[in-house]
Amino acid sequence: AKFDILKVKVCLPDYEAKAAEKAKGSRLSSGTFTFQGFRFCLLVYPKGDNRASENNASIHLKKLDDYAMEMVYSVEAGGNKRQNKKKFAGIPVGGGVAWRDFCESASLLSAARGTDGGALEIWVSLSAPESGSQSLEVRGYGD
């Protein structure tokens, strides 16, 4: 079987200042990326989502369209990597998958301090059986 694989580097500039403004349960949202024609984004909770352990950050992979396939997904940030496999059919649009205790909040802060512009760099990898088709939307006029 062939697989579609997407590797995305998500950069959240000026992370330390942005994170400082966020209380526990408050999030930073990444820009969107597309896999097999469906849109996703990351939600980063610098001080953890409401169910995270104290001093931990949470990272969620959120689906913005009705993606229903089984996917292997991984997220790497601040020297920590998490991977999982899930069928997305049962997850509502706007919902997603979460690592409530992704890592200590401090390790994301120190990782961001070491980059240009203080950006937190998160590597996302999505993999699923080849879809065989792709749908696109084109807006505007040709010549």
C-alpha cells in the first residue's frame, strides 16, 4: 500500500511573549495546513489545557474539515516527540486529538529562545493510505 505523507514545520513567532499572555486553558492557534485536501491546524496551550497537569503544555491537532480516514500523526517540539494513530471519522469538525501533557511548559519556552525571532518550531507529520484523488478550489479568472 502507498501512503501520502505530509511534513509541516509550524513556526509560532515571539512565542515567549505570546505564551506569557495566556492563562491555563488559553491557546495559540497556528496557521492552517492541508493534508489529502482537508485542512488542519495546531492549538498550543502554553500553560496547558484545562485538563493538563500543572506546569505542562498541551498541543492539539484540530481538524477544520470533515476528514474521516485513519491517520498516523506525530508532533515534535522542544525536544519532545509524540506519535499516535486514530480514525478521524468519529471526531467532529472543529474537534481533534490532544496531548494534554505534551511536555513541560518550560521546555517549549527554552526551545523558542534558541531560534530566530523567538519562534517555537513544531514539526508535524501526517501519514495515511494514499487517497488517490485530490480536490482543489480555484478562485479568480484566467487570461
